[in-house]
Amino acid sequence: MKIILTGIQPSGALHLGNYFGAMQPAIELQSHGQAVYFIADYHALTSVTKADDLRSYTFDVAAGLLACGLDPSRTILFRQSDVPQVHELAWLLSIVTPMGLLERAHSYKDKIAQGAETNHGLFAYPVLMAADILLYNSDLVPVGRDQKQHLEIARDIAQKFNDRFGPVFKLPEPVIREATAIVPGIDGRKMSKSYGNTISLFGNEKEIKKAVMGIKTDSTPIDQPKQIEGSVLGQLMQAVDPEKYENFKVYGSAPGIGYGDLKKDLLAAIQKRFQPFQEKYRHYQTHPGEVEGVLHDGANRARALAAPILEKARRATGLSSS
Ligand code: TYM
């Protein structure tokens, strides 16, 4: 049976980029093997500095995944830090990881360019991510395009470990959906918590409206046809309501239709699509024990899955006596 694994950092509110880039594909893949999905709280510590924030974001990501259709009777959902064995594997992997591989990591270079302080956690981030993936013998990893290089690094590290110690790890394959591989944010850059350009999945109506109405558009006058295809509005509508998108393109390019009208249409499509999830999300917010129960059970199942794989790696390196 194939292992399908992915992780989401609890570093802020979930947004449409997370949903279309990773959550939706991951939830759809649940029935294609054993899905193992986790909340990457160790990773989030590289950006979240307040303990209370980390705790509430962690809960929100778990509640969000459940609200969007993660089925806990089938899928293992857990907090990364509930399986601290991942750090032992990260160490075993770090001794076969060339410095140059990490120095070339785009996400590290981007963070530095944004003025983040350099620290070892940020630099070693891809090694921990490789350990997340390899600890469960993952076959498929659904992610957005921004994680592609991290997947390549994980494969490189697995290969180097196998070359030195024998065939311990499978090489994981990324699953990247081209149409939503990079969901744009309201300013046209990749939607990202760190750019402050997100449309949140579970924000209140006012917040979502403000973000949608703030989508950057060009200065085509109202009486001129507008280019919808490839625009931020067009790309978001295509992701949110692919059927409606076909009409949207025609309607949007008609002279006399303003960007304000198109934004209202997109807002309505977002509300329609996500309202059922928002209701479930509110349920979990008022029943936190249910979420905790799922995470507790998920941690036990994740530890059981990880134990023999870690043991195999320990034995291969000579850490175990047999
Ligand atoms: P994170 O928390 O930044 O994002 C979670 C997932 O959402 C995807 N995503 C996007 N996809 C398309 N367009 C966007 N604008 C967009 N923004 C975010 C991300 O690609 C990701 O799939 N390092 C990971 C977390 C992680 C992980 C792992 C993932 C830790 N260990 C092991 C997979 C396997 C991260 O920072 O994702």
C-alpha cells in the first residue's frame, strides 16, 4: 500500500494557496493508500516566536484539515512534535547531507533576502523535512510548487544514505498539481503568509471581503474589455469554481463590466465553495476535545509506523547492537 504524506506549518491562518496547492490534493488522495498528514510545528518554530500562537495555529490547522474533509478513521493526522524520533532520523540524515545542498535551498535564500536572521534551524530545515518524509517510507508527497526543491533535496539525501549504508529508504515522489501549483496572492506574488497577501480559508466574512476587494488589477477602463485569463482574478476563479470560470472569462472581457463586479463574483464563489467547510470548522472550534482526540490517536499510529523504519536506519548505521 502506498504511503501518502504531507505536512503544513502552523505559522498563521490557512489560506487558499494551502488549500488548492496541498490540502485539496491531499484530501483527494486519502483513498489511494495510507495517508499520513501532520502539522509541522517543529518547522513553524523557525518563524513563530510565541508559545500561545504556536499552540493556537497548530489547533487551527488540525481543525481546518478535518473541516475540509480529512477522514480521521482512515488518515493518520498528527502533530510533528508528538513523534520526536524524527530528530534522531534528522541527525542520521544530516551526516550524509552536503553543506552545498542546503546552501542552494531557495526557501532559505528567500528568508535571508527578506531579512530573517540566519540560524541553524532555518538552514537545517530541509534535513528535518527529509526526515519527516523518510521516517514513514513515503511514496507520494502532495505539495505546492514552492516545496519542489525540498522534495528533490529529500530524494538526494535518501540516495546518499542508501549509497553509504545500504538500501534503507524509498525515494519519494512529489505530487504537484500544475493548475494550482502556485496560487497567486492578492498582489500577484505567490500567496504566502510571509507576504501578507493571503485570502484566508476560515477568516470572518469582513476579512475575506477586504482581501478579495484588494486584489491587484490593471488600469483597463470600465468600457474596455479586460484580460481575465492569466490575471490574479482569473486564476483564483479558475481554482475556486472551474465551471463558472468559463463564463467569467466571457463576462469579464465584455466592455462595461468593472473589476469591482468581477471581484464580487469571485467573493460569492469563494463563499459558496467554502461555507460548508467554515461551518465544520466552527464546530471543531467549539469542540476542541474532538480535535485533540484525533491528534492523540494519530500520534500513536504515526509512532507505530515510524518505529521499524527508524530501527532499520539505526541498524544500518551501526547504532543498534544487532
Ligand atoms: P507550508 O506550511 O508553507 O505550506 C503548506 C502547503 O501549502 C502549499 N502552498 C501553496 N501551494 C500553492 N500555492 C501557494 N500560494 C501555496 N502556499 C502554500 C505548500 O507548497 C505546502 O504544500 N515545508 C513545508 C511543510 C513541511 C512538509 C514536510 C511538507 C514540513 N515537512 C514534509 C511535505 C512533506 C511548508 O513550509 O509548507
